[in-house]
Amino acid sequence: MFLGKVIGSVWATQKEVGMDNLKLLVIQPMDFQDSEAGTPIIAADRIGAGVGENVIVSRGSPARTLFTDRKVPIDAMIVGIVDSYEVSQVAQETEGNAWKKRNSE
């Protein structure tokens, strides 16, 4: 999972079976210093996130397990809208540097 900010929406008039009623949002990964931390991705949203909100995103097969009754071709799913968070300064610097290194390779 990672922290991200909703920066836009994607509209698709044609979607694969199983993706009906799923809103698609553009998410910018963020570090805990509120700086960009990677390439934006598209994530499915069932909980009503909006542009400008911080969200928690699950990726890969854990995102698909939220759909127990059907197979859905998604790679990323918004699983929470962040109200606030608190992280020590040392943890912020360590996480920010590690995230940037992972996503720049």
C-alpha cells in the first residue's frame, strides 16, 4: 500500500466486464513530507474519493481480492481516504528517500 493524492479522473465509455460502477482516478504517489514520490497511476475507486484528497492505495492481487464475487482486471484500488497522519521527522526522511529510490529505478 502507499499514500497518494488524487490529481484527476479518467472517463472510459467502454470498460472490461466487471469494471462497471468503478470510478477511475489518477493518483500521484506521495511521501510523508507531501512531496511527489513516483509516477502517477490509475486506481479504481468505490469509496468516493475526490480530486485533492489523500488516499491509501493497494496494488496488485490484494486490490483484486476486494471483489470476492467476480474477477476484475484492476491493478490498483483506493482502500481509504486519509483524514490525517502523524509521522516522526526521522521516519519521514527515511521513508521519503527509500520511496524515491525505489520509484526512480
